[in-house]
Amino acid sequence: MSRSGRWLLTIVVALIVLALCVWLGDLLLPWDQATRISTGAGAGAVVAGILGAWASSLIGSPAPPAGPAASGPTASGERAVATQDNSGIIITGDNGNVQR
């Protein structure tokens, strides 16, 4: 399914959840009708917002690209430094000695 299709499905589900919360609020709450509907609409808006945020985290960010294999320089040891294509100065912290 395309990204647009997923967002459309999310919006439709959010509207259904909102309508369901309004209907349940009108059906189950003991107050007058205007208060029941507005309470259900508020609860539905909160649930639909949470659904939208959750869907955004799933749909909005593509999977990170796979990094290249570890073919670069490696270093091991207590004070090892590994660089790649560096023509600058590297100071290792050994008494301020500059190594080129």
C-alpha cells in the first residue's frame, strides 16, 4: 500500500473512532444530551489524536538506509586513533605532542 493510501486509511479509522466515541458517550453517560455528546467528542478527539501520532511514527519515517560494510580504518588499543582521508593534524592527548 502506498504512503498516501496508509494516511487515507488512518484518517478513515480516526473518523470511525471519533464517531464511535460520540455514540458511546451519548449512549452510556448519565448527563444531558449536549454534555454527553461533547464529552464523547472530546474523548474521541484525544483517541484519534493518539492514533494519528502513532500512525505518523509508523508511516512518516522510512527505514534508515543500511550503512556500508565496515571497510574503513579500524583502531584498537588504549590510545588508538583511526581516520579515513584525513590530511589534518591529529592530537592524541599525549602531553600535547602533535603527530602527523
